[in-house]
Amino acid sequence: GAVVSQHPSWVICKSGTSVKIECRSLDFQATTMFWYRQFPKQSLMLMATSNEGSKATYEQGVEKDKFLINHASLTLSTLTVTSAHPEDSSFYICSGLGHQGSTDTQYFGPGTRLTVL
Amino acid sequence: AQSVTQPDIHITVSEGASLELRCNYSYGATPYLFWYVQSPGQGLQLLLKYFSGDTLVQGIKGFEAEFKRSQSSFNLRKPSVHWSDAAEYFCAVGGNQFYFGTGTSLTVIP
């Protein structure tokens, strides 16, 4: 159980265009979802935390107008990279907060590789 | 402040040899601890986790980890490494909020 999917798994786009990445919790409801960014050979960097039905909370240094996050339902959060530029090329990973027994923990999606030309 | 340290950036072991990857953490409360593995271009795969109870945790692919509160450590071990274990390994602490280490890259030589 506790599976998170991401779509697309890999996207290539032209500079200046916008790209939407979907994150779905397939078999559990995730009131909270997280978006991470990972640069090559580096660790994950938390970008933002989204709660269903409310505005996302962005980490310091993350442009909220560039990285639009929508968490419209308990199973879906989307990240839209607006006016993408080559420096936005990265691996984006989402996670959903689920329950295991009495414990909340994060379940990670497989990631989306974004390449901006 | 919460943080995770993986002191070894890169480790090389021979196939069949034992492996230990180090992880130290700083966390204000009782930690939930995790080890993930990431193959190139892939997402994270959970190897094992510690929430409470027995401090020696068994995971998938023959991995185990031991939680030592006195040392603030959660080292990952495997008695005999396989070539397919070559990957990036991340230690993480937290529950609602995760803190990741910088990762240890494992190379396995035949």
C-alpha cells in the first residue's frame, strides 16, 4: 500500500513554456503533499508543502510565482513550472503524507525529470 | 536544529564484501529514521525504517540498520554486497517534515 505516482516521468520543453507535473496518492488520502527538487548527484531539497484546499507553504528561496502548487483534492497535487528556463531543469519528486499505524510518514513518488531546452 | 549527516560521500567495495554506510542525525524529538536507495535517474526506494521498538531493523534486499540513540546514529549494513547494490543511498529523519542527508554513492567492483 501507500503508492504515489507522478506524471509525466520525463518531460522536455522549450524555454519560456510552462510545464505541469502531477502527483497522485493511489491508495491513500494525502491531506499533505510535499514537493522536492534534486540536482544531479545531490540530495533532495524541499521546495514546498501543500495541504489540501489551502495555499502551499514555500521554503525560503523558492519562488512561489514560478512554482505554482495546487492541491485540489486528497489524492492529487500539481506543480506547474511557469516560464521554464534551462536552470529549472531538474528532478522533481513529490511525496504524500500517509498513516502507518499511529505514525505519519511520507511516501515518495518515482520523480519527474524536467529538461528545459 | 534538525539535520542528517552522511560522512562518506563515496564508498567503493568489492562484490561479496560487507558494507556499512554511516548516518548521524540531530533531531529534537524521538526520531523516525529512514534509509532510501536511488538508482541513476530513478526515484527513491525505501529500504527500511525505524519508528520504535527493536533497534535493529531489517529491510529489503538484505539490508539492516541499527538505531543507537546514545550515538545519534542509524548506520546501514549489508553482510555481502551484490553488484546491483551500486546506487546512491540517503538517510533521512523526520515524519511530517523530512531531513535528508547528502547521500553516499556506492560503487561495487567485481
